[in-house]
Amino acid sequence: MLSLLSAAAEGPGSVEIRFCPASAIRTYPLESRRNIQSLLLQNVAVINHGSAPFKIENIEIELLRSNRAIESRDLDREAVQRIADRGAKLQAAGILQQVGFQFCGTDLIAPSIKLAGATLARDQALLIVQQVFAFNGVRDTLRIRVHGHVDGHATEFTDSIPIKSEFAKNKYSFPLRGVWYSGWGASFHTGHRWAIPEEFALDIAKIGESGLSHKGGGCDQRCKRSAGGSFGNAAS
């Protein structure tokens, strides 16, 4: 009886699932003519706030439509351990601080939280990054289901985040005189898609009479300094 009460006390709320970005995940057309969409889950963290260790057995990432799972990706314990090893190395190398914009500052992983293995002690977390999906049609929710054991008892922790597929609101300065060429966009083949501050940015360039190019598009301040061009936020 005491064992059951202990497991119940460590159940709801002892393990938290956090997303980054936290409000929603946005799709981007992969092949518009065939209604095929792409989706990138940038970051999700599984954090143990309880006093008892949480042993993760597997993690399911599900894409839902009208509360019905259409696709499911199962990360077994071996895959979870590989992911955990990578996250621990990132934290040990200081990457979470160096590129904090990619991990929502400290909102996802607080300074007091340590990235660890498939078994999480108190204030330890598992960080899953950049999971890519492609699908036909519409999905409205992404759900995470984490299966494991607390004090020897099987348990599951679940959370979800909305999937948005409406058109983004673009901002341009008109009129755009002359001939402009579209460059990098939100394709997986470009660097934009993988970086949270510019995931859906679009670069456009104008070729002047002198043959010199004048750039505009979606880059943040880091991109401005490295490229040395004149950039604006063309899409978000």
C-alpha cells in the first residue's frame, strides 16, 4: 500500500514536457500541387521534477487530426539513449548558452536542469531536437507520449501542441523597383528552416545596373552581421 501511494504521489506533475517554440508548430508546403506538407519539431524536453527517478522506456511522437492519431513515430530506449547522449554533449560544450536563441533561452532548459540519460533523476531532462515529418493533407496537433517507470510502476506522461498550417503574414516594402530574385526560403535544403528565429524567412535579391546585388529578406541580427548585406523581415 505504501509503495502504491508513493508511486501515485510521484505521478501527475512529477514529469513535465516542454516545447520550444511553445505556442505552436507551423507547417510549410513540401509539394503544393500534391498537398504534401513538411513539419519540423524543433525542440521538446522531458523534465523530471519528482524525487523518484523516471526510467524512460520509449517515446511516441504522434500527429493528430480531429483528435485521431494519423502518424506515429516510436523512439525506443536505444534511440532515447542516443538522443540523451547527444543532448548531454551539447550542454557540456556550452552550446545551449552559445546559441540560446535556438533553445528559447532558458525557458526550455533552466540553468538548474541537467541533461542526462534515459533514466532521469530529480532536475534532470531529456532533450529531443529537430524531428522532421512529411504528410499529405492536414494535421492539427502534435502529441508526445512518454512511457516509463517510476518506483517500478509503469506510467505515462503526455502533452501536446497545436499545428498551424495557415498562410503567414508577410511584410514587404513596396514598390520593389527593378528585377528581384528569390533566394533562400523555408526549404530543408537551406539554413533558414533549421534556425528558429528565421525558420520561415525568405531572402530576395535585386541585381542592379552595375551588376551588384542588393539583398533583402528574413535574417536576424546575427545574419546581418555575418552577411554584410541589407536585410529585412520578409516572412515570418
